[in-house]
Amino acid sequence: MEWLGFIWNLETSVLEVPSDKIQKIVQLVVTMISNKHATARQIACIVEFGKSFSTSHWKTLNEYKDHENLGLSASLLPKIVRRARSESTNKKHDSYFLKFEKWCILNSFMSLPASVPAVSLFICGLIQQGVSYAVLESYFYSINWFHKISLNSNPCEDNLLKLVMEGGKRILGKPIMKKEPVTVDILNKLVDHFGKDENNLINLRTCVLCLLGFSGFLRYNELANIKMSDLFFEQGYVKISIRESKTDTYRRGNEIIIAKTGNKLCPVSWLNKYILKAGLSKDSSEYLFTAINYSSKSDTYKATNKNKGLSYTRAREIFLSSLKTLALDPKKYCLHSLRSGGASAAANNQVPDRLIKAHGRWVTDIAKDGYIKDDLPNKILVSLNLVRKENIYFRRHEENKLISLRSTLCFKHFAFKSYIANINLATVKSSHILRNMQ
């Protein structure tokens, strides 16, 4: 396995230097000897190559490869270190760092450990190419990550590179064009169109996908990974166990509650219809959303390959094509529109921020607020309260106080009546006792 610029043999736990790196250094030394002089960059390249062995702990750990008790631990260390990031993040870092390595070879720089001038020039070249800031960050974080786990000096922590990245952000920064959230009106149209024929499994899947994503504030990877064993049907609601989530770094798990609304857009009702029609088994390891194929013999649609979830690309195609059918512009929406639509609807209906944040599994208020789009009445409310003599919120506060006061008076009146009734009861009992004594 090639890792950190070295070749790690997991069977023998031997750490080796790739032959191309050795050849490069040998050629560099031969060139310096033949020319009888060397540039500062050539000397720095050789010094950095030596430093990668003298300062890295991986060389020391390699000495334990034949240890009777510690050999297995030494061979597992690379895998454990990589698990500090998710598999998708590691793949992304590997891809971007490989491109950086090729650039370093082309320009006679050492890639690991890299020097501050080398990384600065590389980043500057990307800015000149006009790449997006997201790409710039990806390169920077991949270089930073590989230096961090190689246990060598990290050029990305230098102040010069921090300033270069800040400058790149200002140069490459563009206005963020957010996608529109899905509204309740859109969901009504979607259910009216695709929910007419409840025997059509494909249309049922579209309805359930949208209603669950909207009501659960679900990211697509959370939707795609729902299995039948993650669904718990209770009276009045369904509980969904989210095993893996973007913000659940340590996989502690989350649970969301989806209520039965009893109306046309009830997600629980549509979910039950879909499960029954798809032939999915409760408490099984089958995925909720899977591929659906048409059977010409029975002239029906059937769920197939239930052990594999629906891909993001296919789900996106289904969602956008359904919006296009409703005469909506699909360019304005994405799968995240379901998540932002649900959060926006909750916020505009005065659901407490704390519950919205917990339901959407957001870590920070900033992340949560980025998904919420205030409706027009709430936007008007701000300036409307600036010019009115009687503040709407103040009036609501006073009305709430009045309601509270009425409730208190009613309670006191009820308590007083109960007190009088108890006195009368005690009087009757006393009279009865006196009669018996006589």
C-alpha cells in the first residue's frame, strides 16, 4: 500500500521508499557532482528527503515489524490513523495530494515534507488558474493532512500560507447561489400528481422520498442508508434510527420522530403504503429505497436488489424529473431542498429553534440558519414593528399575560368552589354524627 509517500507492505510490515523517489535523488546528486555546483533548491530537496527519515516516527515503528508481541500493532497503525477521517474524506485527500506530488516532481520540489515556498507557489498557481475556492481548500487540507499524519513539520501552519489562503479566498470568492427550498405547496402538487395511482411503485417511492426528506430534515446519505430495521412504528408516529450522519463523527447514532399528520401529506401513511407495495420485510436488513424494475410478464413494478441502497445520482434524477413534470425549474432545486424546505416550514410556523436544531442534527446555529428561508409575512413583520406605535410582539405578550391571568382566576374560583363544597360536606357529616349520638 502506498501511503505518506512510502510503500507499506502490510504482510511483512516493511516500510520502503518508492524506487522513483530514490532514482530522483540519485539523479539529482549525479547532476550536482557533474556540474560541480548546486542551487539552493537542489540542496533543500536532498535535505528534506533526509529529514523525512530522521524525524518521522514511522521509521522507528518499522523496527517493530518482527516483534513477537507488537508486530501486529505496528502493521495496524496506518489503518487506525486513516480512520481518524471518514473513508470519503481520505479518498478526496489521496486524490488531491497525488496531484500535488506530481507538481512537486515536475518542479524539483520535495512533496513530503514540503517546504513553505513550494506549497505557497503551488497554491499561487491554482489561484492564477482561477479554480474555485472549494478546490483551493481541498488542496490545502490534503497537504495539511498528509503532513500531519507523517509527523513531520507542517508547512500549512506557517503564517505565510495562512495569508496566501486568505488572499485566495478574497480573489476567488463568488456569491453563493443557494437552491430554493421545497414548499408545502410543491409537496401538495407532487402528491396530487404522483399519488393518484397507489399501485404504481415508482410513483410511491417518489412521494415517500420527498415526504420523508422534508419532514425529517434528512440529508440524502441519511435517507439512502435507512434500512427496514431502522424503522420503529408506534401509535401516532414512526421513529427512524440514523446510524451514520455527517455530524455524528463518532457514530453514536441519532433518532428522529416523524408524526402521523392524518392529512394528504402524512409521511407515515405514505411510508406504510410504499412498504406494503414494495414487499419489504420489517426488522430486516433490506434498504428502504432500492432500485425498481418493470416486469413485462406481470405488467407491474418490483423492488429489486434490496440489499443495496439507491444511489445519489439516481435519486437526484428522480427528484428533479418529478419537479420538471410539475412545470418547475429543476435548476433551482437539489436534494438538499427537501431538508431546507422542512426546516424553513418549521421556523416559519414558530417551532422553537432548539427543536429544529435537534431534529435536523445540526451542530451549530450558523449551520442551521443557513438552511432556513424566512417567508414573506415574517420578513414584513420586522419593518412593520418599527413604525407601529403598538408593537405586535408586545401586544401578544400582553394577551398571553391576560390569558394566564384568566387561567389563574378560573383556577382560584374552582378551588374556592371546591373549598365551599368540602365545608358543606363536613357540615353534613357532623350533623349525621350528632343525630347518631342522640
